[in-house]
Amino acid sequence: MPELQARILVVEDDRDLRELITMALKNAGYRVDAVEDGSSALDWVRNHPPDLILLDIMLPDLDGLEVCRRIRELWHMRTVPIVMLTALGRVEDKLRGIRAGADDYLTKPVALPELMARIEMHLRRSQRERAVNPLSGLPGNPEIEREIRRRVEHGEPFGIAYIDLNAFKAFNDQYGFRAGDRVLQAFARLLQEAMAAHGDPSRDFIGHIGGDDFVLLTRPHVLSPVARHILERFPETVKAPELSVSIVGGVVDPTREVDLEALVQHLAVLKRQAKREGRPLLLSGTLGIPN
């Protein structure tokens, strides 16, 4: 089964080629979505993040290079492989694609065996490098830790929020893991929606620790509006009245010495306090993390 039935987005305006590639990928066991122009591709990746994109460079509205650049501006698409397809074989054309953020370049007419081999290679590499949670598609613990350390080393204050779902285990026990998985996927989309509405995809970060535990890393002034958006939209988006969401966090000041373990422990203390007091949102300003 190819890379756990990875989802591939095909962006190609030539209908015959689009259908040929789509059929070949489906026959190989991949889940495939296909669109014919750049605007549709951008709309699609915002709502249905793929595991890999096949992107034609010559499109009827936005050209593939511009689409590639815009995709790379989305936080959740930074590490998704993009393979560009083009009738242009010049070295300078390939370099333009790489500079726009593409990972690979195939010249038309595309040889299907080579295309399949490239796709398999990029998916394997992507899975190793991204360490994403396969359910939510969000970066997992290795990337979360790297992002925190990067912000600490950068030296500017940043907001952090720890988010989890209340009564999720009981929900799983009652309705089954498939229902629980659907809840987590819907909740991950809500986090993306909140960050898109109030944050900056190039500067803010969402990670999936595991289970029903998530983390947000934002600029300090973004933290509260993102958290309130999540709370307000949770009932309508998740549609599980048995569940509620808990958000705790604050601002980290890297001008002080920050110990990652101490930061995690402090968030755990806030989480217990919020649950004890029945508070869905507890943001403590600057986190008092012991050196």
C-alpha cells in the first residue's frame, strides 16, 4: 500500500494528461484529487492538505511558479513535496521552479514509471523529514521541539498554547475510534482556520503532540484571538456536544534562560489548574518558568 494511501493533488489544465495521471495514481493505490487551474489548487490545499502535489507550470490563470510560491507561504504546506510538470526543458526553467519552492521537476511527455518512482521517493523522504501526525497531517513532536528551540534562539518573545479535548477518551469508548478520528481531523481543521484568520502562515505554527493534544506557537498578540476563535467555533465545527476544549498558555520571554522541560511542566500545571477551576481558557501572560 503506497505510503499509507497518501493523498496526491494533480494540478494540470490538459484534461487528457490530467485523467491519465489520475488513473495511474489511483491504480497504484493513491488517493487522488485533481484540479485544472492555479486558483482551484490554492483553494484546495487550504482545506484539503495533500501529501504531495504534481503541479503543471503552464496554467490558464496563475502560472505554476506563482502557485508554488503561494503554497509555500502556508504554514501547513511548507514541507509537502511539490513536483512540477513542464514542457520546458531548459536548465534556467528548472532553476526557477526550484527557487519558487518546488522539490523536483519532470519534463513532458511524462514517463509514468519515472513519475511513480519520483513520487514514492518524495513521499518516503517527506515522511521521515516532516514527522507529521498521519491523522491530522500536522507536524509532530520532533518539529514542535525544533520550532520552540528556534524561537528561543531567535530571542524574541512568543506565545505558546497547549490545547486538548475534555472527555475525549470517554467519547472514543462510547462511539469508537473512527468517530474519534473524525473529531481530531475536524479539530485540526479548526486550528488551521483560526490561525489563518488571525495569524501569519509564515511566522506561526501548529503542532500535533499526539492523541487529542495540540500546541500553538504564535506571536504574543496573536495568541488570545486565535484561542478565542477556537473556543467560539468549536461546537459548530466539531459537532460533538459531549466534548469541550481546554486551552492554556502564555508568553515565553527568551531573554531569560528557558528550559524546555520546565516549559512543558509549567503548561501541565496550568492545564490542571484550568480543569480544576472549570476554565476553558487560561492564558497567564508571561509564563513564570524557573531557570
